[in-house]
Amino acid sequence: MADLAIRESRNIGEQLAVNANDDSQLIGLWLATKRNPLTYDQYQRIIRAFLEFVNLPLRAITLNDMIAYTDSLTHLRPSTQAQRTACVKSLLSFAHKVGYTRVNVGATIRAPRGKDTLNERILTEEQVLRVIVAATNKRDAALVRMLYRSGGRISEIVTATWADLGEKPKFGQITLLGKGGKTRTVQLPLDLIALLNQIKGDAAPEDRIFPISRQRAWAIVKRLAKQAGITEKLSPHWFRHAHATHALDHDAPLSLVSATLGHAGMEITGRYIHNRPDESSGDYLTVG
């Protein structure tokens, strides 16, 4: 039934797109498919800059225009080039798919692939513990522990509400809203639940657990890292990397780590495994 509703919604959207009167209406319909507000704003900025660069309507853009655009991005980091190129390709693919344009001129464009530097952004267990200990107030400590134990993205953590938090006899859990509107529930240790309850006060179920912006969360993490004597330019996402690495080091199944972190890249594997509700890759961590 849910799949049918999704297909019907998509068909309606495509029908509207075919009848779009101009680029702005088409772009608005494409942006409406981006459920995450942060993704919406980011894609809107990228497309605005792209259109200013080509200075053409979507139906007049050629392959040469796309090549010129990607060439104009070469001064940026490969990851930024890839992000902007992928965003433009997504719009052009949508426009072609719904019949607004006759040709998908972005189909042959490939985004650059940068060097894999993930190993340079992995904290040791001792470093994670030092950052936690450096927190002088309960809310900061709870934020860092939540980032590490849940393996959640910072956008997922700062938008989670008290209603998303649960407690069972042997463990706690939190439901996170991930990319593409997908939700997943991951386990948390009971002592972290207890710490969170200490900072709850009179908050309502619909209130956010951490009522701060992503930028504020970054500032907190950087400050704690500095206090812990860690010189690397830490970001909240480092704790997600650390969760995955440390859990695997302690023999957590790869499929379980993938399910806990909500990795889209493991969708094929996900067809053959199911994340058991009484298990989380966080169970394999030894600190936090």
C-alpha cells in the first residue's frame, strides 16, 4: 500500500512537471522531492549559481555548457566539485525524465573523485574518551556521547526530539530521521539515557533533545577537542567514523554497522540482512 502511494505521488509530480510553464516551476517541483530542509536549501543555492553561470534556460543548455561549468569548479576541493556536479546532474535528469527537456545533457558528465582520506579522520578510543571527559557540563557530554554511540549524522542528532527517545529494561534507543526521509532506530546504553534525562528538565515530547544549530554543535566539538589536546580539525562527523571503525575493530558484523549508521551504500547487502531491534553496532563499543 505504501509503495502504491509513493508511485502515485511520483506520477502526479511527473505529470505536473511535464506541464511546467517555465524553469522556475520545474526547479520548484524538483526541489519539492528533497525532504530534508538542509538538502533543499543547499541544492537551491547550487542551482541558482549554476544558472547564473550558464545564463541560459534549461532547455537551451548544451553539453559544452556543462563542460564549461565543471571546468569552472576546478579551483574547489574535489568533494565540493562532486557535490555541485551531482546536484546539477540530478536536476537535468529530473527534467529529462518528466519530459521537460528532450535530452539529458548532464548524463555523460562525471564528477571528480578525490583521494580517500577517511583514515585521516578516525579518532582512537582513547581520544573519544578524552573528548567526553573534557566536557564540563552534562549537555555537552551527552551530545558527544550521542554522536559516538548512535553513529548518527549531526543533522539527525540536532533534530531528534524527546519523543524519539525510548527506554527498555536493558537498553535505551533513539529513532533518527536520515537521508531521504528514512528512519532507523539504534540502541543507546542506559547510562546515556540517564544522563539525557538529567538535562531534560520540563521539555515537552516534541522539543528537540539538543536545541542547537549544526554550527553550534561544530563549535562545541571543536572546543572540547582543543581542551582534550587533540590538534586535528575535528567535526561531529568524526564520531560517526569512529563508531564504525571501533565497532568493526571489536568484531561487529559489517551488515550491522551499515544498518545502524543508515548507509545508503549498503542497500544491496541490506536485502539479505535485517537489523535486529535488540542489537546495535554500538553494543560493540567499549567507551562512551
